[in-house]
Amino acid sequence: MRIIKLFSIFLGASLFLASCNQTPQTATTPPAPYPNDAPLAEENQDDYWAKDNLDLQRVGDVFERAESPQQFEEYLNEPDGINNLDLNGDGWVDYVSVQEFQDRDTNSRGLSLFSSFGPGLVQEVAQLFLYRDQPNYPGARFLVRGNDQIYGGNQFYETNWLDRALPLATSLFSDHDPYRSPYYLDNYPSGYNTYQVVETPYYRTRVEELYPRPTLAYVTAAPAYWDKIKIKSPNNGLHLGQIKARLVNPTKDQAEFFKNNPRQHFAKFNKDNKPGRDNPPRSDRGDERGNPSKDERGAERGNPGKPDVGKGDKGGGNPNKGGNPDKGGGNPNKGGNPDKGGGQGKGGGQGKGGGKKP
């Protein structure tokens, strides 16, 4: 009996020691997927988002180079530049037009960036605001606000150029007639050549090489001085119902049109594969804006051999020579005042000369 008892004690002790030497096994659960993984599903990888194809953060770099609203518009539409926006889905980059706010005060000026696809067919893309804390400052605070439909709400990019006398800021605060681009789809300035949409990753690489350190910073909310800006864009609230690009916050008619009219994927890395319709005609007016040569444009966009970009003389010619850009091009909004309640037209577009009030 004593032997059996000792054996039982020994066996129990051995089992106890063996259990102490084992690594405890704990149940593990796989990590939850990152919330942004869903939009990257296989079927969505080819989606073309409008917000990713006109880089608002780098609009400030283009503004910094320009000496007038006309030249700013020209630089926005340079081939292989900052613009890869294709809202109508034809495979060709949309022409981005510029319009000064007629609404202004002592401290504030504004520019509207928009694309026009014919009389009364306007989609505003972004608004640019210049604000001076005091009228005697040489420069201004610079703020870009993306259109809510394209970029989503509270998309602000800013920088402080109050103490810097940029040529375009000086021009906007001077006494002059506000500029409004006369150009729209198939009615372009002489010297402008349409160019093809490229895939978004290629576009991102391109603009990051052009402007490695963008002058504008993204802010998660409107800056404090935003409440002091009271001026309104002339194109505020104008939008197209028929857009073949994904929008962050589409209107009901935009969402319905996109659902029923899927975009054809024209974007190519190889630009020799010509997509979409035939190359549209250009305006037959004279060279109104002194288009710079390709070499000059390249130098202005970051060539280290060109000193003091944005302050000194910039090639590109005088945008005011050769004709009045406000004459002869036709007003794409002719036929109605968008602020007087013109409704949306058939097919989701804007009505005759009308627009949708904000």
C-alpha cells in the first residue's frame, strides 16, 4: 500500500511539472480589415474618380507662376500638366476655364474654376479665394475650396502669401474688368491642343514630379478667416447632371446618370492609343494668349536652371496681346441668368441658360 501511495504521489507531481512547462495556448482572432480596403476590391480598381485627376493642392503652384487670370487658365490646361479631368467620359481631358468673381470687396477676391460643355452647361470644379487682413498688404492669404460634389465637403487647401507680391494677386486686386473665359467644349483658344486622359497612377506620378513640394497645405476645416469672406462665385451651385466620372458627393441626377451610363475606360498609359472621338476643332481666332513654347513651359514648371520661378519674368508671352479674350468666343451661359432660377434641363444637364441655384 505504501508503495502504491508513493507511486501515486510521484505520478501526480510529474504531471504537474509537465503542465507547468507547457506554453499556454491562447485563442487569437484575425485583425479587422482596414476600413478603406473595401473600395480597393478587384472590380473597383479601374474606377475613375474626378477628385484624383485635378490636384487642388498643386493649383497654388500654377497660380504662383501666372501673371493674369488668362495665363493662369493657360497653365492649368498645359498638356502633361496638372489637369487630367474628364467629366464627360470621352477620353479627352476637359478644358478648365477661369472666371473672376464680379462679387468683391476691399479685402477679398475670387476665381472660379469650371468646365463648360456648351451654352448653359457648366460644372464648377473649385473656387479660389484671396484674402487680405488689411488692404495695404502686398499679397494675400490664398485658399482653394474643392467643389462638394467632386471632392466632398470641407476640402480646403491654403497658404499665406500676405507679404509676397505675386503678379496674379496684384492683378486681381487692381482696378480692372473681371475676366471670364469664353472657351468651352470644341471652342478652344488658338494654340491649345486637346490631349488624352491617362490612368490616375500615371497622373499622380506626373504631378508629383512637376511639383514635388506643393505650396498649399491641406486643412481639415475652414481657416479662421473663412468667416470673413463674403464674396460668392458666379458659378456657385452650377452643375451637370450627365457626368461619367465617380463623384464623392453626387446629386441625385448625377448618381442616377452614372449608374445608367457606365464610363468607358479610355485612359491609357500609352498615349499613341487614341481613344474617344476625333480631335475636336480649335478656335480659329488669333493667338490671344501668347502660348509659350514647350521648352519655356518646361522651364517654368520646375526646371532647376530657371531662377526665381514665380517672381521674375516668366516666358509665356503677354496674355493680353493679340485680341480681347472676352469677344468672339461666345458666352457658354448665354440665354439665362443662373442666379434667376433656371431649372435643370432634359437628361440631367442644365436648362437653357439656366442653372441650379446653390
